[in-house]
Amino acid sequence: MEDPDFPVLEESQRIDFPLPAEANADGIIAAGGNLSPGMLISAYSQGAFPWYSQNDPILWWNPDPRCVLYPAKLHVSRRMERRLRSGAFNVSSDSAFEDVIRSCAGIKRRHEDGTWIDEDIIRSYCELHELGLAHSIETWTESDAGPVLAGGLYGISLGRCFFGESMFSRVTDASKTAFISMVRTLADRGIELIDCQITTPHLQSLGAEEISRADYMKILKELLDYPDLRGKWELF
């Protein structure tokens, strides 16, 4: 929940987060504030991201270790390669951002009560999308009524990094198709690191790995010293 007394930071404004070493044992580095553009850009550029329960203060995380994926290490199984070649899905980018984030919010996940993607998150990331910094990848199936959104993901792009936030799937392999297609395409455009934040078996199966927070911060500093892939993405 946003703090109504905290100043709204415009896109060009920045705020300093605590040093990574000040995070607690769980990886929480700060609490409070809001999700204004300058606040979110400040967070990602300093290794932090928001994750909290509905009606609770915003918690900012910088976990150790950090889950990342190097595009060159993407792992695609033979079965999944066949699935990609089958043409089961059409893939697009930035064509349904709000639909994707709302779909991510609506997916029930094991071991989670409700969703952390509340209306504040949706509004704020849609604003970043309008600024050309938040992006979505969509997968579609065809029906008699036209294209149907089957899966997708969204995240933030800064420098040569993509910070993945959430993904959803209504059809088997729909989110995997979105993720694999994105990683391969962004690698061709200079992206060198996909921040996956928290380790899951699903991400590990795709080639994600854990690195120390110290290594992550060093790599982040280097990769943010490049122009952003800004604007509406037309990757496919």
C-alpha cells in the first residue's frame, strides 16, 4: 500500500535506497514510499524491486542470492523446441500490456493467498509502459472469434537488463513460449541479463541460476551504463 504522504517522484527524479548490505536476512532493504515512476526506476537501478501483500506497506527487496538468466545460457528442451516450431502460438510484444498484467494478477499460485499485483501495481506499471520502460510479451491462440490471449509476461527494461516481474499461462507452454521468444530476441538486441529475482524450479529449468548479491550489483552497474531499449517494442 502506498504512503499518501511520500512525495511523488517524476521519471527524471531519483531517490537513494539503503546500501545492499543493509538488507535484512530475508532480503528486504526498505519499506514504504510509493510506486511513482522515479521511485520504481530508482529501485531497479539500485537492485531493488517491490513485493508485498495487499493492504501492507510496500516492501522493497534486494535478495541474496539473486536469480538471473544469461541469454546465452537459456535452456530449451527438445520437447519445447518442437512446441515452438509447431506454431501453436503467435507471439507479440507490447500489444496488450494491461491485459497481461491483469492476467498475471488473476492467476492463482501454489502457496500464495491472493495476489501482490494490486491496483496500485497495475496503475504504476501501466504508467511505466506509457513511458516506454515497461514491456509485455504475449502469446496468442486462434479461435473462431479471433485471437485469444493464452499467456505472457511483463517487466522493466533498463540499459542492457530486463527485469522480469510476473508471467501467466492459460494454455500449456504459453508462458514458456513468451519467455523463450523474448530471451532469444532481446539477446539479438544487446540485452545481457534477465533478472528473475526469486529462484523457482520453473526458471531453473530454463537455465536461470543464482549469483551473489554482490556479483549482481556489480553486473547491474556495468549493464545500466548503456542506452535503454525504450519505446513500444515490436520484436516479433
